[in-house]
Amino acid sequence: MMISKKIVALLILLAPLLLLPSLSKAQNGSIRGFVYEKETGEPVLFTNVYLFKTSIGAPTDANGYFAITKIPPGQYFLMVTYVGFDTLKIAVDIKANDLLTKKLYLTISTVQLDEISISAARQDKVRETQTSIIKITPKEIQSIPTIGGQPDLAQYLQILPGVIFSGDQGGQLYIRGGPPIQNKVLYDGMIVYNPFHSIGLFSVFDVDILKNVEVFTGGFGAEYGGRLSSVMDVTTRDGNKNRIAGKFDISTFGAKALLEGPIYKPKNPEEASATFLFSIKNSYLQESSKIFYKYIDENGLPYNYLDIYGKIAVNAPNGSKVNIFGFNFSDKVTYKVLQDFNWNAYGGGLTFLAIPGRSSVLIEGNFAYSNYKVVLQEANKSARSSSIAGFNGGLNFTYFFGRDALKYGLEIAGYKTTLDFYNIVNRNIDYNQNSTEASVFVKYKWMPGKLIIEPGLRFQYYASISASSFEPRLAIKYNMAKNFRLKMAAGMYSQNLISTTYDKDVVNLFYGFITSPTNKLQKCNQVVFGFEWDLMQNLSLNVEGYYKYYPLLTSLNRNKLFDDIPENAKVPDYYKKDFSTETGDAEGVDFSVKYDWKKIHFWVTYSLGFIHRNDGINDFVPPYDRRHNLNIVSSFNWGKKNSWEFDVRYNYGSGFPFTQTGGFYEQINFSNMGTNYTTANGSLGILYADYDKGRLPYYSRLDLNLRKSFFLGKTTKLDITVSVTNALNQQNIFYFDRITYTRIDQMPIMPSLGLSFSF
């Protein structure tokens, strides 16, 4: 009952915002609409729509939607320019208090351009705050070396500034001092709880169906919440509106297939349409490695996964639309030190976009259900499992006022989490919890002169612990000069989920979710300062420094030695509680240099970071504290229609912390009454040194990629890709078996061949 009263009260406070359209009317007109590719019907993202010979215009968003308001009455030419497409120019007649709705279609240009224009990206730099935000397109993902000829978002994310990747096997992403549990991943508005497979080279996302990816490495706005560190917002495209199309890939690592097309094909662009899209991809590396990579392990590399995603999109004549999707992602791996590990996720949902008849408001909504369960069975140990199942939904409203915009909305989520876990001394943690979260937010984009100011406020309520959080957010950019811009972002963030990852695991694969077991809400305050500098026509520099303060974090208690029972009342909580609380901070600076000229693309990123934690007794650094991280990426195209492409990527990272071995002892199990310690045979116990005081060797990997494209028809293409992962055969440590004193490394040199056929 308490949650309903709080949300109802907030909705009443937001209700006056619905009156904004009527209050903002003036003697001017407006144009709104969508920009599409004529051949496929896909929206054109982040391009400029403007009135010819005026400074009046607006960019399209992730839906291809644009809204130009406050236009003086008169006759104009509406123009759209986009690289690779013919310029569109149509006459429009603007009348006072009139609202025009246009659907604009761009035709692929017959003229091949050698130089890639970056005008749209430059416009974004001067009209968006862009602090700690990286926008990624499928084309950019395909411009780095691919593993097995198949580009993947996981491989691209590893080169982003501020992102630390923990390795080829069992790899996870850590963003600016935040572990994976602090990263929110959205897939068409649905929360994805584990987006990466055990072989860290691949994610659950099929690049060929992606429309846009936005990665917020910090300082994200009020429209996102429920996480402390970062947000990754992934959206998929619709199926082809005009014809059946598809793509088939096969490589030494795995295979995938894509099929799309119209369910109902419109007779003209102004009619409604319906499309389908179906994607499936899997790894058969455990079987193929016995043939191609037998030198690594004669039993094969133990990685198998299967990802299935389907989507139906229904588009109304005015651009409104509804998407319905479903998915099943699964992962299975068997290491020598483990018997069995697997996770499975499934679910579905819908998103919608509504364009009211006589209002400039854009309404977006989503609702989804998902279920994620992970199970780990170790040799000679009790199995552990964790699961999270529930729903999330939201409703957002966006109004446009000239160059300014107002956005507000609400979100709600509910889920059940479970955990059955045995720690290193065989102490059990059995936990399950139901929880509901609800939030409302509002943000305003204001562009006075050379400034861009985006204040925001989010209210988050967590029902399971009866806790609420008011979270102010702010982003500012100052266009000091045409080629130099200052920027900053700051905010307060909260989170109720904690990870079931155990820091003392030899191989850290077990990654589940539970809600906070205490009434204490995890929080983080962060601030980011930086600048952008266009050094020359095709060369840009981006620098951002950040600081994150964690007044409270909750995690599994790695120091638990005793059961929390009355007989142990005198034992300090530090050694008997299932969970522990910590404080800490993270600070660092990220550098990014980009160079684009004709067919050459060059990108260098470097991150310097420091992480500190305190558990109430000891100061320590977490196991993902990497001090230095360097990435160098280059891509070169040549030949007719740029049919040849060569890509190279080099990554260097300083060593992660680890806990050294202090010694060994005989561990006697006294769980049975009457155990005689003088005659009982115990197991080998380990005495650990100070937590994470050691440092592993550095990580280094060079990847190469060569692709040749054969254009067999207007829409038919064959790609042949040869790639080499870890071309220098660098020995990067994966884990060290303390008992057998055996070192296991990450992937050695792995050449691969891939074929891709699209039609």
C-alpha cells in the first residue's frame, strides 16, 4: 500500500506537465516526422533535418524521429543530407499554429564517396552534452578485428575508454571502477542480467540486427536508474519492409543465421506495414576445437552457447509503431577444475512509440518479462545456484521547444531472487527475496547561447527495504570555441541488487543476482569533467576525468568462517554474517584520440584508474583494479567498392590484484559430533596472505583481421574473413591452481576462417 501511495502522489505532481502543449502554443508552426531508408524502410538515425538557408533544424533520434518547432510562418525547403544517400529537398508551407507530419525517404546514392563525412557527428558535439556517452553503430563494430569472422559487441566494448575487460575466458566488463552488477544493460528496453558468454569474446547480441547502442560510462541522466556505475542501452532494428532478406555466417568458432522481411507489405509509403526478424547464433567450439585447435586442449575448448531472438514490428501510417519480441539465451562450459557450469535466460516483451495527432509530444513505452538462472557444480563441492525472474516497464514523454526539450516518465520493476551458495569453508548462504522498484524522473535540455544545460531529478523507491532515494543529475557543455568544448556531469545514484560473485573463487564464473539482504541502500555519488578538442579536420581528442564515491556497498562476506547462530554470539559479525558492507571510491582519467581520413580510421584509448575499498577493518583493492589500460585500433579499406578491409587491434593492461598463498594446513571437519582430531584425516586447507596484495603479470593481445567482399548482385554479397586472435601468442594468465601449482593461460594464438553470405 505504501508504494502505491508514493507513486500516485508523484504522478499527481507530474500531471501538470501534460498541459505543456497547450501552454506553449504561439503564432509559429512546427514540423515533425520520420526519416527512413527507402530500400529497407529502416529509420535513419542522428542525421540533420533542416530548413534550407536558415539555422532552423533538428536531428533525428534513435527512432529516426525529428521535431522542428517555433518556425515562423512562410514557405521553406525541408532538407535532409546523409552520407551514402541522395540529398532530399521538399517544399513545405508553414502556417501559424500548424503542425505538419512528414515521412521522408532517402535513396541510396549512385555516386561512391571515398571520404566519410563526419558532419553529423560534429553537430552532435555542439548540440549534445555527450559527457561519458559513446554511441555505437553496427558499422563501427564491424571495423575492428573479428573473432572467427563474426563481429560482436563484446569485442567492441573492450576498446572503449574507461572499460576494463578481465580476459578471453570468463571475461566480464568493469566500467570506471564498477563491477558488472553496477552496469545496467537494456535490450529494447528489457533488462538483460548477463549479456556476455563464458568465452568473453561473444555477447548475446547479434550485430546484424542492432540499430543503435549507447554506452554511458558515468554521469548518466535522470531517465536511467537502479544502477551505480553505467548503462548500456541496446536497440534492434525492424525487419526489411520491402523484401525477404537474410544472412548466413559460418566459421571455426560458430554459426549464425538471420531472416527478415515483410509480413504485410504496404502498397505505398503512407500505408501501415508489418515486418518480422529472426536471429539465431551458436558456438560449436567444443566440437570444432578438437579439429582446428587441438594444440590448445585435445579434449576441446569447453564453450557452447545458443542465442535466439525474434521480433515483429507493426508500423502505423503516421509513424507510430509497436514491437513484440521474444528471446532465449543460454551458455554452457566445462573446465578442468569444474564439473559443470551453465546459465539460461528467456523472456519477451513489447515496446511502442506513439505520435498524438495534434501535439508535438513523443510517447515511448515498454514492458518485458525475463528469467535468468545460473548453476555451478564444482568437483567435490556442493552445487550453487542463483536466479532472478521478473518484469520491468516504463512510459516516457518528450516535448520539443525549439532547441530545448523536456522529458519525463515513470518506471516500475518487480522480481524474485534466489541464492543457494557454499563458500570456501563450506558455509551455506540460502536466500530468497521478492522486491518491487518504482521511479519517476524529469529532465530538461536548455541551450542558451554557447551553453547546453541538462538538469534532471529522479525519485527511486525500493519496496523490499522500504527505502527511497532522491537523485539529482546535471550535465553541462560549454562550446568555448568552434573546435573546443568543455563538459561536465554529476549525479547521485542508488541500487538494490548485489552480485553473488565470490571474490575468492579460482575461476570467477558464478554471476547471479539477489536483492539487498539489509535495509541499507547502496549508493554512489559521481562527477565527471572533460573536454573535446578538434585538433584538425579529421583528428579529435577527448579527455574525461572522473571521481566516484561509494558511501555504502553490499557484497557476499568473503571472511565468513562461522554460522550465524546463538552459540556464536560472541563471534564478531565480520566472521559470521552472510553479507558485508563496504565503503570506497574510484577515480581516474580516460583519453581518446580518433583519426578518420578517407579510407583510414585510427583510434587510441588509454585509461588510468584507481579503486579503493574498506570493509570496516581493512583497506583493500578489488580484484578488477587495473591501473593502466591501452587500446590501439586501426582499419584500412581499399579496392573497388572498398571490397578489401584490414583491421588491427592491440590491447595492453597492467596486472590485476590477487591474493597470494601464505601456506597450507590440514583442515578437519568437526561438523560430526565426536570427531577425533588426532586420528581423523582432513583435507588440504589453504592459508591466504593479505587480501589482493599481489599483482598478476600484464595482459597483452594483438588481433588481426583481413576481409574480402564479393558483390554478387545488387543485394547479394559474399564475405571471406581470415583473422588471428592473439597473433603474438602472448601468455596471459587465466588462473593458477594453488593445490597442483599449475598455471592455466588465456587463449593462445588462434587463427580462424569465416564465410558470410547475405541476400
